[in-house]
Amino acid sequence: MSEIIQKLIEDFDSSFYFYDLDGFEAHLKSIKAELHPDIKIWYATKANPLSKILSILNENGFGADVASLGELHQAKTAGVKNLISTGPAKSPKYLKTLMENNVSTIIIESIQQLQDLNQAAGNLGRRQDVLIRLQLDWSSSSKSVLGGSGITPFGLHPLDWEKENFTQYTHLNIIGLHCFQWGNILDAAELKKIWDQTISECVNFAHKKNINLKVLDLGGGLGVSYKDDKKLPFSSAHEILLEMKEKYSLQEIWLELGRFSIAEYGHYFTKVIDVKNVRGKKIVVTEGGINHLARPALVSESFPISAMRTSVDTTYSVHGPLCTALDYLGDHELPLDLKPGEWLHFKKTGAYGFTESMPYFLCHGLCGEAYLHHGKVVVARSPETSESWMK
Ligand SMILES: Cc1ncc(COP(=O)(O)O)c(C=O)c1O
């Protein structure tokens, strides 16, 4: 792979993402090989909506969760056949568009969505399958962009839903529940505790509201370690789900996996612009930072970074090019004699990378995207300067 990367560095001379989609496809196939027919996995498009990723998922029999009109369009264009939709902002127009595009299950996150979708389904003369999204009281301290223990706009609390008479929504078919409010869980025992507690509350709610729990969607959250090479084996998570299915007599369990699907297969490369000592601290300033890769600023966890050579290392504080202290990419062990013009490699950046970044601030360039599939390197996007998008 290092020859491919060297060639891309020479061709682009600017920051870029590289995705190993052969590795990604092998990962999908290994998941597929052990999946029980009642455990269904959807891809969370928000993790990385690159069209080639979506088409590979589709070819391997996976559907996708879309959470915006843009993701819907992207998934449809990439040929994804099976779609579901989550997300707190669904206008009447968007709900109608989801139905017109045959999104099979729509996750309902508010009473407004329930009313608007029922109306849209009535107007189209169809019944729409839906899941009701629950937001539980949550005590986990694990850090998540979903808000962890805070009150969030994702779904409603069981007590908020309880007042609602679901039978009045005659154009909707409530096939189950959705509950997801944790993030990046690496430990199988912790996952089991979270799922057990969640499922037990969902089952109670379904019983109270007379919902036939055909589907229980537990969202995402399977972890990827950014600190070390520790991995959560898919087989452990799968085994827990089968145990839960048995314990609670569930029919189908769904997951919407983002990070666990694609994170490991993404690599981001950027150039060192400056190296300096500031009040006793070694600082590296890079061409790309949170303008290409915002996650370190969002969850205060950096990606693993290495230089492109072996050396004697020392600790540097790595910063991107934006004029804000937020553009901090973590403290990392890098060569003592690191020089401007050298390149840095950020690993495990396949999920929540390119489209989660904040590229417009300060009018820096957009980074490139290239991938390897069936042994061939394809440039999906060459790096662009700000002239391409500034008005
Ligand atoms: C509704 C929903 N499903 C799935 C995911 C994917 O989560 P992960 O990347 O942890 O698998 C997210 C992430 O925010 C989400 O909001």
C-alpha cells in the first residue's frame, strides 16, 4: 500500500483520504457469513456516504439508514435497494419524499412526525411501516455525539409516548421500536449490559402500548479503538444479540452500523507545514485539521497518527490550520527531527471523516478522496481549492 500512497502524495500534493475498499468488502463478507437471519444490519450512511462504499454494501446484501435528503439521494444514486430512515428533522415534504422513494421503514422521533407521516401515507393511499424511537433515562458516562445521559432531540421518552393513542394513525403500521443513545462501545460485557437494560425497557413499553414488537432496532455504537489495536469481535456482539433474542423472545433485531463498518478502512494523509517550540511545548502545524477531520474537536478523542518513517520519537501537540484552539488533533509520538513537508498518516478515519468536517472556515482547500477496489486505485475526488466553492 505504501507505493499507492506515495503516488497519491505526489499526484495530489495536498491532503487526502484513502479508503481500502477491498478490506472493507472482506469485512462485510465476514459479517454476512455469520449473521443469523433474524439479525439485520443496516449501514449508517452518515458514517461515510461515498457512493462506492454504498454500492459495495448493496452488492453484498446490506441496506442503508439515511438521515437526510442528501443521504437519500446519494444512496438511491448508488443503487442501494433497501433503505430505512432515522433523524430528528423530518418535514412533511421530506416524509413524503421518503415514501415516494420506497424507504421501507421510517423511524418516528416525535408526535409531529407521527401526524405528518400518517397524513402523507393517507394522501399516497398507502400504509407505511414505522418504528417508534424511544429515549431512555441514561446513566452511562461514555462519551458520544448522541448526547449520552443528556436530554436530546432523538425520539421521545416512554412517558412522552405513553399519552399517545397509536391506533388513530390508521395509515401507519408500527412494526416495532428503535432505541440508540450510546457510542463507540468496545467492551462486550458493557454492550451486553446496555442492550439488556435497553431491551428490557423496550419490551415493557411495547407491552404497555400493545405494540407487536416484530422489530427492535438498537442503532449503532459498536466500537473501534482509537487508542490501541483492541477490537470488538463481531462474533461477540452477535452472540449477545442471539442471547437477548432468546431471553426476550424477540423476532428481529436490527443494527445500524457506521463506525464499525468502515472506520478501520479509512486513512487520512496531510502535510506538516510548521514545527516549533512554544513555551516549552513541541508543536506541529498541519495543512489539514478539523477542516478535514472534525471528530477530535467534537469528542475530544484524537485519531492515531504516525509519520511515514521510523525514527526516534518525542511528543508533539498536533494542530490544524484554523485560527482556533479547537483545531487540535491530539498529542502524538512523532520523529524528534520532524520537518515541514513531511506527511502524517491518520488511521481509522473511514467513519465520521470527510463529511463530518468543517471545510469552509478560513477558506482552505477541500481534501481529496481515493480508494482501492479490486486492486485498482480510483480517485473519487481530487483536492480542490476554495475557488471551487466560494461565491
Ligand atoms: C440513528 C443512528 N444510527 C446509527 C448511527 C451509527 O452509529 P455508529 O457509527 O456508532 O455505529 C448513528 C450515529 O450517530 C445514529 O445517529
